[in-house]
Amino acid sequence: MYTEIEQQTLDIDWFFTDENHIGFVASGAGKLPETVAQSSENNEKLISYFRDLPEISDVVINPELNSLLVKIFGSGADERYLQDFVSMTKKGLYSFDKTNLNNFLDPHYHLVASPKTPLKLKELPHHILDIVVKTQYNNKLIEVKEINILEIN
């Protein structure tokens, strides 16, 4: 289990699905969905599995990312910021980051990068599938530039 203090102070990687594709999120010290918060052990299994996957896709950086980051940080996306998101997107995952940092309860995340060749849920082994399907998003990842985690069950 992730305590509320851990959630408020750590940048925790977590994953979700829209029933077809997989999303990767850097929490930015934001509140996690209950399905993720209740089992740090399951989340660590997902982190290990997805980080160890081979690269399967080219990456499309969100064309609105630089203007969004200028509003948030005062500067655009640099290689250091993009590194982890690009790495996970090359594995076929849609990558998101917290939009309003230092606001634990704010549920908004923005798309950093999309895969040209998304990893499909049906390609996952059962022990990983059983964990990731617990965290469901109500919209299609292929169509969104931002997510509200209140829409994740």
C-alpha cells in the first residue's frame, strides 16, 4: 500500500488501461487512483515488467507539450524532461505527467508522448494483465491529450 504521505512526497510511476492500450503516468506527488494506492507490490511488478520490455515503437511527442510546459515551468520540454517518458513510449505505452505539480488533489495529467505502434492489452501475459486491468480509464487513449484521474476506476 502507498500511504498518503508517500503519495504526497514521491513521483510514483503507475499504469492503467482503456481496455485496449496501456497508459504510463508519473504521479508528480499527486494522489493515486485507489486501485494503484492499495497495492505497492502489484505496482512494483508492473513497473518492473514494463521497464524491461523491448522497444517496439517510434514516438510522437505531444505537439502542444512545449506551450503547456512553458505555462507550468516557464520553459519547454528538454531532453532530460522527456527521457523517461520517451523510454516508456518506445515500449508502446501512452505517457502522461502531472499538470499541476505540488497540488496533491489536482487530478489533471497531460499527454507527453504517444506510441506510433501501441502495445495492446491482449499482448500482455496473464499475471500482468490481471493487475493492470484493475485500473480502468473510461475514454480511449488514442483520442486524448489529457486525463483526469477521477475518470479512472
